[in-house]
Amino acid sequence: MQIPRLHPDTIEQVKQQADIVDVISERVVLRKRGKDYVGLCPFHDEKSPSFTVSPSKQLYYCFGCNAGGNAIKFLMEVGKQSFADVVLDLAHRYQVPVQTLAPEKRQELQRKLSLLDQLYEIVALAKGFYQHVLRQPQGEASLSYLKVKRRLSEETIQQFQLGYAPQGWDTLYRYLVEQKNQPVQLVEKAGLILPRKEGNGYYDRFRNRIMIPIHDVQGRTIGFGGRTTIDEQPKYLNSPETPLFNKGKTLFGLDKARDAISKQDKAVVVEGYFDAIALHAAGVKNAVASLGTALSLDQVRLLLRYSESKTIILNFDADAAGNKAAERAIGEIADLAYKGQVQLRVLNLPEGKDPDEFLSHATDAAQKYQELLQTSPLWIDWQMNRLVMGQNLKQGDIFQQVSQKMVELLTKIEEESQRIYYISQAAERLASGNQQLKRQLEKSFIAQFKKQNQPILKSNVKKDNSPLLPKSSDRNLLQIAESLLLIVYLHCPEYREIIIETLEEKDLIFTLPHHRFLWQQILELEPTISESNRTPNPLMSLIQQRSIEFPKEMAQVNHLFHLSEKGVEDIIRTPMVIRGAAACMEIVSYEKHRRYCLEKWQKLDPTRDLKQKEYYWQELKLADKQIKELEAFRQSNFLDIIDLT
């Protein structure tokens, strides 16, 4: 559904209601410093915090990369969302009534927003139902299973709001639809019931299972995990994907673990619900579960919001399946790990136990578990150990295979000192105590790396006469682009909403002072125009009247009010003109960012600031890529030189 243009009152209310510390603290670990908060900037790689959030001004600013803005701008940049989508999300979160400038679409928009509220209510009712049934005679066996076999206290059972889905085929259906009058289509949409394959009616998705509610970060129930206590497959059954629940973007227990993750500066990720529950019960409050799937990049990014050191410890089962899951998880986030954007560790518990088993059998289990967490190896050490484990390195072909895999593993390490360290570690594992062989292997590895790898940072940075730069100067390009957008806005009323949506979506502003002045007059005057005004173009008339009040300023933009025949021809293809003009404004913005990065890159010393130098090099490449794409688009949709006189 295309979102209609939002009313300025709604946007203003969202800005007033959305607390910037509340919004940003979900993505960045913030520390109080005086009146403000500081943290590591999410927009560039840094080791010491230069990202500042001001509650009094409701603004953020990074002294390292100059990123800044309000809560809306932050969410647009971090989540790559449009202006309208961010405002709608915040409006829903802070319960701000949504108004639009298209009354006929208002009801449709409200239905979309209210759907989520109804689904939250239905899932919450189901959770309460399951909790109630657990305490009834039919749930007695399941309650005993939790207390005896799982050794969970009453406090833990209540903390995690555990319940029981009865055996009946349609018990929950009858409760929600017939007793609570919930729409059957929405109960199905919440993933709680399924249509019968034969005949009419529905049946419950979860039957005769212990029910484990899954919550979002705000603590709202969004789905369930159902665990059977009999010999039945599947052992665990999750809610399907719904408007509330996305398994790959959710972590079980994060609502309860996030404060502990922030305080201890690390997160522990386990495979199963009961592993996470057992750890919390034992005092390991920074544990979450990956919902039975390999840890995804989205789940990792969710965790990184709460750990300043970006430390994540994988504690999957030590059996073949668990090791395979750990390998898949590492594969998902290897790029982040190689770049140091996540400090990934892997813990395999003794005797192949999972956390629940370990805590139930070991003396002083919780303390021993914490000690094992402290000594858990980095992911690359864990993988190197896995490569040599069980291998007969005295056989030439096996030695060669393992050696080659070691090289592949180490090739992607970008920091030179770290690579040198792991070359020594790899050689030591392969040499099995033979010091002469170790030295030979080290020399061989270093030679291979020198042969295979080019320097991370090259000296052939494009100069400012790069062909990627626009042919016109920044100011000329802006003059053309901004003038055309204003001309279309003034002379083509039917395209005004498109222009505003384009500016908001791409977060563009009028930069040249005389254009910014004219845009401000437009924004002030447009709301005063009544629907009864029969003037062909009332906005144009009102704007021109401002010439009396601001003669000097209006003289600079007077040429935009009168179109020549050539000017009329230029705006015939209006949608293309709008897109092309917006692309020009984006090009100038990227050029400004590129010059800033180039200046920073040139000043940094590669012997001391290698990671920062590499960051700005990557930013330069990204800016060049964006400029090249925008320039190609501009040339196919927008004339290089347009006569505006």
C-alpha cells in the first residue's frame, strides 16, 4: 500500500513524543556523561566513543563522521527506511493519532495500523489461556515435567510465562473465536489456528505441548514455541511467520537479557528455549536463544545494540549438529568478525553437554559456567582447532588439505598484526611440536600471503578531476536541480505531493539560500489556502505578493515564476524531471561526503591508524559507486544544461 502524505501535525507530534535517548539506546549502547549520553557511532568504525546524544536538544551528533540529526533521521539512516515509514512506526509506538492529507485514504491506513494492535491482543489472550490450562488437571503432567525433569522453580515458570496447549483439536479456537469474539481470520493470521483440509472449520496449531511465549524487545508476546513431552515429531514447533513474528529477526529472551548484556558487555547465544531459561534461572541473565536456527546477521545486529565491545559467545551443543550450527552461524557473520565489528567466541561445554545438562550435573555449575565463558576461544581459534581435530597429519595428503584450509581461513584477516599472530598459531598446530617444521610453515604461509594479497589501501585514490564527478560544479548542479523542482512545484500542482515525498524519502533539503527562502514561503503559505479558493493557481499568486514584503529575496527567484517556451518543454516529462533533479541533489551530497572522507584518508598514518584509514577508503569507494549510479541515472532522465530563463 502506498502511504499517503502525512499531515504536518502528525509529524510534529511524533517529533515531540519520540524520545531520542529511548530510540537510539535500542541500537547503540549509551553511557551518561554530564547532561548528555555518549556511545560508539553506528555509522562508522571507532574504538572510543565520539557519538553524542543530547536529551535537551533531542539531537545526536558524531564528532568522528559528522553524522547528526533527530530521532527520525537516525532511524532512517540506520534502518534504511523512508521518512513516512519511520514516522508511522514511531506514531504507532508512541500512540500518536495518524492524520494524512488524503482523507479518502485515512481509513485504510488506520486499518493497517490497528491490525497489529488486534494481533497483539489475540496473541496475549492465547498466552493467558495457555498459562491458565497449565494449572488445570489436564496440564498437571506438563507442570510436573517443568518442575521435576527441567528443575524449574515456580518463580522461573512465571517469569517466562510458560503454559500448556491442551490436547483438543479446537480448544483454543473455541476460546478465542466463540468466547472472546475474536475474528477468525485474525486468529489464523496470528498463526494460532489452521483451516481444515477437508470440510469447513479450523483446528489449533499447538496441541498437547508446553507453550513458551516469544516476546519482542519491548516485552510484547509475538509468537510461541511448543515443546512436546511425548515421543512426537517435531519435538519443537514454532509459530509461523506472521505480521508480528519473524523468526530470523527475533531472539528468545532478549527482552529479559538486554540489560544484563549491556551491563556485562557480552551476550551468550544458545540453541534451545530451555537452555536459555536454565541459564537465567542459574543467574546467567545475558543469555538468549536463536529459536532453533543458525544465528542470522539480523539477529547479530540486534545483539550488537547492547554490547559496547560487540562480544557474542556461541554456546551451541557440542555434538555434530551443534558444531554444524556454529559453523553456519560463523559463516553468516564472518565478514563482521574478520573486520572486528563483532568479537565472536565459541564455547563447547565438557563432555558434549548442552547448557541445561551442564547446569543440572555440575557442582557449583553457575560459577563454572561463568569461568568457561571467560576462557571461551575466539571463533578463529575454535575453527583452527576443528580443522586439526581427529586428523592424521602424518599423512601427506591430509596434511596438505588441512594446511590449505588454514591458509583460506587466515587469508581474510585484514589486520596485519593479527594475521602474523595466527600464522604462528596455525603453524604450531600443524607442526605438532616440531619446531623446525613450524618455522618452515610460517615462512611458507607468509610467502603465500605476500603473493596472493594486494595492500588493503592503495595509493591510486581518484583525484577531484575523477570522471565520476558531475561535469558542472556543485553550485551549478544544485542551481539547476533545485530550480527545476521549485518550477515544477509552482507550475504543476498535481506533482506537489510527489516532490514532497521525494524530498522526505531521500532526506533532501534546498541548500542554496534563495531557494531555501522560497521553499520556506511555500510551506508557510500553502496551509492557508482554502478549498473554496477558485484562483487557477492560488499558491503562485500568494507567493508573488511576498515580493512587496521581501523585495530583495524575491528578486533572486522571480525568474522561476515565469516560464519561457523552452521552460515549458523542459517540464513536460515532469516525473523524469523530478527524479533527475533529486538525483542531482544526491550527487552533490555524496560529493561533499566524498571530499570529507578523502581529506580524512590523506591525513591518517597507515602505521598507526590502519583501521580508520581503511574505513575512509571503503567510504570513498562506496561514494564513488553511488555517484556513478546516480550520474548514469541523471544522464538518462535529466538534461545536463537547462535554460531556465
